[in-house]
Amino acid sequence: MQLSNDVFIIGTGESKYGELWERSLREISVEAGLKAIESSGIRTKDLDAIYMGNSLSGMISGQENIGALMSDYAGIADEDVPTLRIEASTASGAAAVYEAYLSIKSGEYDLVMVGGVEKMTELYGNEMIDISSSILDREWEAFFGGTPAAMAALSARKYMKDFGVGKDVMAAISVNDHKNASMNPTAHFSNIITMEQAINSTPVAEPLNLMDCAPQSDGASSIILASEEFVKREKKEGVKIAGSGISQEYFALHSRDSLYSMKSTVSASRKALQKAKVGLNDISFAEIHDSFSIYGVMALEDIGFAERGKAKDLVFSDIGLKGRIPINPSGGLKAKGFPYGASGVGQFVEGYLQIMGKAGKRQVENAKYGLLHSVAGTGSTSIVHILGGE
Amino acid sequence: MQLSNDVFIIGTGESKYGELWERSLREISVEAGLKAIESSGIRTKDLDAIYMGNSLSGMISGQENIGALMSDYAGIADEDVPTLRIEASTASGAAAVYEAYLSIKSGEYDLVMVGGVEKMTELYGNEMIDISSSILDREWEAFFGGTPAAMAALSARKYMKDFGVGKDVMAAISVNDHKNASMNPTAHFSNIITMEQAINSTPVAEPLNLMDCAPQSDGASSIILASEEFVKREKKEGVKIAGSGISQEYFALHSRDSLYSMKSTVSASRKALQKAKVGLNDISFAEIHDSFSIYGVMALEDIGFAERGKAKDLVFSDIGLKGRIPINPSGGLKAKGFPYGASGVGQFVEGYLQIMGKAGKRQVENAKYGLLHSVAGTGSTSIVHILGGE
């Protein structure tokens, strides 16, 4: 059965991304939510539901059911707004948007808030490495010492060997991210970095250096979604979610066909483009999941912006704000920051601002369609959304 | 916009509930899923999505993103079935069913599997008490020593005082549960208990004794949901999800208007009945969330089977399989068992079996409509579904 009940983003809000030592999970989450409500000009009592994307609050803060907790702390517990948490590790935010999108498509809801939040800096060192490894296969990867960085390093080494390229191809992703983040007041990092600085930064898991690894940030992002009917009735401006795709593949890296291609990304982006009825040439900008720079390189090839092994022909000159395909105008996971459950929602905030022409100094000219790409762990789940269009 | 795309349960499967020391999270989860697939006669490649309900796998087993993990271990990673995890603490299973239901209502999917799983016995003692307290407000309840049992005890004491009743009103819920569970091969406990045994069992948190507290069980439950179109095309038999309601209220107990009423249950059951267009008198049986016996008593009153303070007029004679309103034919949380993320899905398994007339010795006569009631923590979220009807 094919229904046509389009879904629009009508407002957004974010906390600062960064090391927010003095602020709590609930505080930043509520800040982002209230800003989104203000930005969209709605009343909280009109909300039909809230979806929260979060990955690690149980393990980090000993707190489950944060959907309900946040509704309480936002002061709307009395308004009986159903609130659930959606989790797909580092793609939790995008997954929450996806569920909210379906809930409106279902005809059950007209106005839904999505929040993404993560407070990563409560813990650090070995304890935090262990917790962040919960996004891997605990029994077959983490147990034997695999960490997210170590798994990404395997992909990077194999990619460099098979295609005869150097660290510079990966570093270019991070350099571009930092440049864009310097124009994004929300971003964790505001400093510009050079290729030399990136390539020569502290080793983390060879061949990946510190500047190849997204930071563990605190942060919260929120968006308000509305049905076509609501948008027309209330005369709201918004950005359409034109298509979405979600795909799975093997959980552990050792089961995959390739170390440097995520089949889930290939499939999810194809699905999303098909649903949106647009081609890659129509895309004005993309937010890609570069938790490690090698994943950014892989995403460019998996989505199809570059052929396999040919990201090197793209990353040095064509991914800037004025390039052929602007990548991560927000600053991406590397420089805007990487609060696990928030990042996926943060991509929607950037997509909304770009298409509404409200992105300030980092505005992409004539931004019409945006592609948003979020990944769980090392690629077990990929979620792609296309924003834009009439 | 009102759509009419009904959703049906066409098959179910469960692992044994209990202390499954020798079996892993992934093993029992896959067992339940494969049984559900077999029971419904579908092919895995026809599945459009999988929703997993789980509360504590991150904190207990250090494993996140178990949706993707389970799809891999079920051997269907190659079939690219989108899989997400839904969490609302002890209501995670019911929440996962709700999301699956919406996804079919949306017209995006025709055939969806829901799995609920929890492996509680990996940890025990103080560590497990701390983890299970993650379903409370960590900063305002658990931090000061509040545990799930302690919070329920506050409700029990106040209820007993205000209505001048004894422990027997609560014990009657557990006695009924054990009797029904003795006829359910899936159940954690198969022993019948007497009122005397229940009332005189080991104190846990006065006035609650061991027999007032649901056990920490391992277990997995799974159901297959299909659209009306799929059911007709494939000539499947099934049980309709006639209505659903999900409601919120304040997270922490100290914010509530009453210690012995969950506003979220009052509201969720009203919503569900309204959507199903049936009254309480049409309900043939109910599965209620009695993680503690006092919550069972409160549920009877919040849903409306008894007036406030009058559960005592119901529980001693009218909740058996042949009673006015059979409660927890499955054995309930107390005796079928309480694997957090699985229980909500398990209620649907029981509802399906009862309405299909396949519940064996514990069959409720002429079971036509069932009410399923699931609660997050101490009542921050309640989810009610009505099964049955044409």
C-alpha cells in the first residue's frame, strides 16, 4: 500500500557540542528540545510524541528509559506525550528520526519531536574504551581487544595497500571538517588544521592518527517533524524528508565481503535516493558519518560520489563548500563533534539550516537536496535520508 | 488523517523463561525468532524489518546495537532486513511491538518481526540491584538508595494504610500467577503457592516479600506482525491488534499525585480501548504488569476492572481462568517470569495463543478480546494494547 503523507522538518535546536564538564545529560537534552520548540513556533501541548536517540546512557550514566526522563525534565510530563528511546549504537539519532518519520507516515501522529543526546565525558580512559566497544560484537571483537579505532585501522590499512594511497586521502576529510566547523558555532572544534598537522598527529591505531578520529563529545540535537496536513494548516515553512533508507549487513567486521566497503551504506543510499526520486547529481551537499576518516573515504565511494578506490580524485579539491559536492558543511563527526546518539539528529539540523538558507558563513550556495548518512558501529546498520524538494 | 491498515499477529515463538545459565543472549533470542518464523509459515527473506525490545544488554553484557547483532546471528544479515532496538526500560518489549505496529500502519512495511530479549542472570547481587535501578531516576531515586523493590514497597505501604487492607490482597495476585504458570511450559516457575506461603515468604522490602516480587529471568519472545493486505494475499490466520495506547507521566515517584495510581496506565488503557472501540466488559482476559504484586493491584484499579481501593473485592475469587476477568493466564511477570525486554512481547504471545484457542490447559473459554498492559519502571510510561475482533 502506497500512502502519500509527506513529513517536514519545521524547526531545530542544539546544545553546544564539546566537553561540557559542568552540564548534565538531562540539561543539554532539554536545552536542545526547547530551542527546537521555539524555532518551530509550536506549543508543547500540540506534540503527539517524542523519540529520543541515545546509545550509551545506561553504560555511562546508569540511566535507562531516558525518553521518559527527558519528557519529565522538559516540564511536559503532565501533557502525556508518549516518549520512546531508539538505539542503534552510533546511528541512534538517525534511527530515532526514522521512527518519528514512520509514526507520522502511519497517520497516528501529526507533530513529533526527535531528540538525540549523549554525555560522553562522564568517563574516560580504559573504562570509556571498553564502553565504546559495546558497539562492536562483544564476544568476537571486543573480547579479543578490538576497539572502534582498531577496527577502523584494519579498514584503513587494507584500503591504503589495495589502492596504493597514503594517509593524505584520509587526512583530507578531517582537514575539510575542521575548516567547516570553524564556521559553525555549535561545533566542538573551531580550529583549522593543515594536512601536515593531520598526518603527523599522535598515532592512535596505525595508520590512524588523532586527527583521523572523531572526538568523544557531549552534545544534544533536536528537530521537530510535522505532517503535510499540519504544515499546511499552521502555515509553517519546512524542509521535506524526501526519502529514507535503512540497511543491515553482518555485525562483525570479519564476516564482511570487504574491509573497505559497507554494503549497508551502498544499499541504504540506493534505497533513499530511489524513494526520493532523485539522483546523486541532484544532491547539493552531504553529511557523512566520518567517525574515523577512513569511514568518510569509504562513504564517498559507497554512496557513489567516487568510484571504488578513487576518493583521492575527489577529496583534495571537490568536497569544500564551493566544491563539486560539499561534504560535511557542519564540520562532520570529526570537528562538529561526535556525541554518539546526537550526531544523527545533528545532521538533520545542518540539513535543515542549509536548505532553508540559514547556515551563515558555511552556507552552501543553492542548497536544494541534502544527503544525510549515519552508521552504526563499523557498518552493521546504515541509515540514509534525503532532504529537500517540493 | 485516518488510515485503515489493520495489523495482525500471524505467529509467535518463545524460549523457555528461567535461569538459563548455560545459554547466551543471542542464542535464546534467535531461538524465539526462528520459532516465530516457523509458526507463521513465512520466509525470512519476506521480512521487511525487525524491532528488538531490550532494556539492559548494554549494562549487563556490554553489548549495544543488539538489533543488528540478532539479525546477523539469525543468519539473515545477507537479506538486508532493517533492525532497530527500542528501549523503554521494563516496557521495552511492548514499545517494540508498538513501533512495529506503526511501521506497518505507515504503509512502508508489510511483514515485521518483533523480538524481546533479556539475559538477567549474567550478574547478581549488589551489581544487579544497581543495574536494575537504572530504570529509576538515577540522580533523585537510585542515588539515594532507591531500588525498584523499595519504590514498590512505598506504594504498597500507603495502599494498605489508606484502604485498610492486608498483605493478602497483594499475595492473591501472585498465587493466581503461580497457578496459571503451572500450566504454561514456557514459565520460569511451575510450582503452585498458597496464600500462607506467599504472605510468610522472606521479606524483601517491607511490606513486600519474596512472593510479591517478580524474578529476574532470562528469556526471549518473538511475534510476527503482518498487514491486512499480506494476511489476505497469503491466506494467513491471525489475531488483530485492535487498539494501542501509550502514555507518560512524571518519571520519579515523588513527583506523582498518588503513590498507588499510575496516571500513565489510566490514560493508556483509556486510549487503547477507545481506538479498539470496545469497553472493559468486552475484555475476555488481561495480561497485566505485576513486576511487584502491588503493581498488579494498582493495574486492576487503574485500568478500571475494580474501583479505587476495591481490588480486594476482585482478587480472591474473580481473576482465575474461569473468573469474571481472568488475569495473567500466562502466569504473569511473577510466575511466567520477568526478563525485562522480553515480557512485553511475551504478553502478545499469550494473547495470540488465547484468542487462537491454542493455550492448552490454561485456555480461557471464548477468549475474544485481550488487554495487554506493560509498564516502564514505576510507571513513567505505560503501554496498553487490545487484541482481537474482526
